[in-house]
Amino acid sequence: MRLPMTAQISTKDGTSNKNARLTNCLKETTKRGDMAVIRPGLVLQAEGTGVGGGLVAFNNELVSVYGSTFNISYEPGPADWNNYSSVLAGISVGLPTFGNDVFMSISSGRVTQISDNGVAWQTRGTIGGSASTTILVSDGTDFVALPITDGRTYTSTDNGATWTRHSGAIGIATPPIAEASAYFNGSYYLAAVVDDDTTATMWRSIDGSTWTACGDRPAGQDSRPDGWASNGSVTIATNAGMGAAYSADNGATWILSTLPANAAYSAYGNGVFVVTDSVTDDVYTSDDGVSWTTNTGPTLTSPGSSYLLFNGTEFVLIDGGSSSFFTSIDGVDWTSHTDTSGATKGPTAVGNGTVIMVNFSNSNCATYAPPVDVPTLVSSVAIGNYDFAQSPL
């Protein structure tokens, strides 16, 4: 195995090797001895000192220190986005989702596209009908599509290669669905559909094919939710100007939340619910999804058009009106970052620790993955041989 290097190690006397750098490595101690393991988001800087002042390479796997010490320092990768131009097929891409280890989006013409990383996309099958916007949701294995105006759902068990249309209506077909949003809470597919009474009706389904109406949303909540979140026991649905509601029985019944009317976007992770405000800088946190604490959050240029996600490690809050984004472990303390990718803000999805953001107006997709934490400085390692191996992470 060849290690990535910014300067090639070429001789064994160490003289010309003192400026060599081994990148993307992390030194660990195991029962096999000292290991330097390749990890994303890190830069390892190795410098030998003393006689020779350099490193010696053997069979692409061993590095021997030719000197008295082996000083190792680490640099974190940047917390930033990458923007990939024209990687999605066509424009007017639909709301993305993640399931079965792939991201999925529906482009104009209701063509399914999938990607395992948000960078390289491939075209799959086409969903029937003629609706221009399609809501996507996944239970982690299969996918459910709800085309707006269609009134029927479609399911796929093969990552979008084929879709099955189900005859049972969700909402009504005449007049058509005006708007909708959907979510999988770990047990049920949940949907809010604005139908002929201009009020959002809540629905739920075990398999995405047969749906049961659960009544209108609580009073004053006439629109579809902007945000959904669940801890497996309690599910919350939020949307700006109409507040929030929660359900403790997998969406069968909904109770008006004590959250303010401007509660907008929601996420759950690290044992806490987090909800942003569409007008103020407030961020609301809760351990149970019922009782809430108000915290001062980041200052957003456009809080009403922002995005909030949990990527498995941290909450990611994207300011819809600027190049700023923020990360937090607990929803209370936030770190500010600048997106230098030039990506235009758009609908988001998260999977395997990566956030993707697709653009409605073009075929671009931006991705974000948190940098690996900075490990402790390792220095003054004794002269000797050190084995390098590819990390499974």
C-alpha cells in the first residue's frame, strides 16, 4: 500500500527526506505496536530530528525514523462544503432523501436519481404520472414517493429502478393535493396533506402503500409541516407561523405544542430535540419533545429559509440567506463556519454522516461531512520502525 505524501520519500539516508509529509494519517498504539492509520480530515506531519533528520521508507508499509525523535502533529480538516456542478441529471430536482445507503432525488420528468455520496449520480427508473413535485421518504430500506397533485403513492424496493403505484388515495384526487410533506419516524410513515378543505390532514402508513387518515392538524395549523423530528417515542411536526404539534402514538393523534408560532425547523440527535425560530435568533431544545427551553442561537440572515439537520454527530444549521452555517453538539452552543463552496442553498438530506444539498434551479449538489476531531499532539517518539495501515473508517 502506498501512503499519500506531499513530498516523496526517496532515499534511505534521511538527508533528502526531512521535508516529506505523510498526510491523512492518525497515529495509534495497538498490540501490534505503533500504527499510523489513514483517516479523512486529518493531516499528519512527521519530521525526524537528529542524525539524518529524516524518514526512511520500506516496502510501502513501514516507515523507519532515521534520527533521534519522531515528532507528529495533526491538523483538522476544514469544516466546509464542497459544491459539485452539473452532477444531477436535469433541473427542477425534487426533495432529496436517504435510505438503503443511497441518496435519492427526483428530477423533472419524475426521473429517479441515486448517489452513495452526493458527488456521482446515476439515473434509475421513472415514476408514473405527471406531477411536477415529488415528496420522497424512506424507512431506511425502501422508498415512498408522493407526487403532489397525484393523490396516490408509489413505492420502490430496488433503489428507484421500478416503482409501484398504489390505488388507495392519500388526500383526494379531485381537486388534487395542494401541498404535502412526509416523514418516517422509525415505525410509521407520516404525512401531512392539504386537501379540499384547505386544512392539512395527517396520515400514517406502515408500508407506504396503504394509508389511514388521522384527522386534521391541531387548530391553526392549516399548512404542511416544514420540519419533522422523532426520538422513537415522540414525533414533532413544526412549521413557521403555525407552531408545532407532537404525537406520542406514532401519528395517530396530535397535540398542540407549547412551542411558539414561529417554530420552524426541527431535528433530533444526541438525546435532544432542537427547533429553530423563523423570525428570531431563538433555538428551542427539549429532552422529550414536550417541554422546551429557549436558548439564544446563531444570528441568521434568513432564519425563515434555513435548514436544520442532525448528521449523526452534530446539528448542522444552514443559513438560507448567507454563506454561513453553524454546528452544535447540543443545540445550545454553536460554532460558526463559512461556506466557501459557492453552493446555492437548496433542499437537504443526511445519511452516513454526510449532508447533501441539491439546487432546484440547476443540476448542482453540495456535500458536507464534519472534520475529524483534532487528536492530541504526539511527540518525541523513539527511533524505530513504525507500521502504517489503511484505516477501515
